[in-house]
Amino acid sequence: KIREEYPDRIMASFSVVPSPKVSDTVVEPYNATLSVHQLVENTDETFCIDNEALYDICFRTLKLTNPTYGDLNNLVSVTMSG
């Protein structure tokens, strides 16, 4: 396990919480809800990013008429890098 090999390191997790506006898969919210417990138990920092908020930032702030997954991923990567 990573935690055992590097006990002095901070373990962080970045997760995108699903939204019906961006994805139409029915089980995504259910799977995300079930996984949050594991994330909280096994990491020091858990960052949950709202997929709908990402979409709204791309649409309203960045003025993208049809944001792609690449646009959303770029926004997440900027968030992760600080």
C-alpha cells in the first residue's frame, strides 16, 4: 500500500461529483455516494469538485457555448495545481 510505503506523505484525492447536466448515466450519483466513504477513510485530504459547477464556470465565466470534457478537465487541472 502507498500509505505504508510513504507514511510521512499527505495523501490527497480529487474527485469530480457527477451531474445530470453533463452526464446521463443513471448510476453515477449512486457510485459517487458510495465511494465518498472510502475516500474520507483512506486519504488525508479529499477534494470533491461539482461537475455542474465546472460546466457553469465554462459556460458563464469562460463564455464557452458548448464546453467539452477537455474544457472541464483543464479547469480541474488548474484547480489541482493550485
